[in-house]
Amino acid sequence: MPLRYEPLWAKRLDVVMLILNALGAVIYVVLASHGWAIPQERGLHATTGEPFVWALYVWPILFVFFLLNLAWGGIILVGRHWSGGRLWLLTALVWFIAIIVDFAHH
């Protein structure tokens, strides 16, 4: 099976997208922290506004990066840049870790 030539722009796109997603995950955690429970008040009373504050900050970030990653995945599939697929899957791991950090504080 001959090796496929992967254009330089595809490699750069993959690295840029991975870095963008890492920054997006950090921004997600920082913005999601506005809805975290205060450790000293945990269990004392229910805070009814927390989910709304969380959603107000988080959903726009998740929506934008979902669309970006969907487009990136489409570029990988159409162009058959399989090495970029590895970084795309690594991006999923980055977001999974960010979500675990967020939900650990609720």
C-alpha cells in the first residue's frame, strides 16, 4: 500500500485545532467555575440559580467548539488525513477531562 502524501496545510490545521481546543477547554473550565458550589456551603441549601449560570456561560463555548470539531472531522474524512484523526480523537480526550473537572465541582 503506497503512502499517501499529506499536505503541509493539513498538518498545520490539525495542530492549530488541537491548540484551539485545549484553550477552549481551559476557557470552558474557567467559565463553568461560576456555577460551582462554594465548598463551605455545600449541602446547606439548594442554590436554584447555579444551573442557569452554568448554562449561560458554558453552552456557547460548547456549541462553537462542537461546530468547529464537526467541520474539522469532515475535513479529515473528506481529505482522508488519517494522522489528523489521531489529533481529533486526542481533542475528545481533552474535552472529556475538562468536563470531568467541571462536574467534579458540582
